[in-house]
Amino acid sequence: MSECSIDPKDVFISLFAIFFGANQLGTATAMGPDIGKATVAATKIFKILEQPSEINAMKMDKDISKKRMSPA
């Protein structure tokens, strides 16, 4: 027969690990809606940035269909 000896220090370490883990899980899940909103906002921003611009101020070519900024 083997005896199982449990050190009280190990019990307290286990309990504190459970308490701190539960606390951090609660904090992480509280930020879930904010993460969802940030994802939607970032998707909208990247869609705007991916659209090609009709303005080309750096290259002056003969294409009149492109919009340009006036130098004056």
C-alpha cells in the first residue's frame, strides 16, 4: 500500500492558480464585444484602403479621364 501525502502548500498553490485563472478568464471574456467591434471596424478600413484612387497627383499623363489636383 502506498500512502498519498498532500502538502498544504500544494493545496494553496492549486487554489490560488484556480482563482487567478478564473479571474483572468473573466477579464478576457469581458473584452469579447470590444474585440468584435474592432474586427468589424478594421475590415471596413481595409476595404476603403483597397479601393483604387481616381486621383493621381504624382503622374501627369495625357489621360484626361483621371482626376488631378490643380497646382494653383
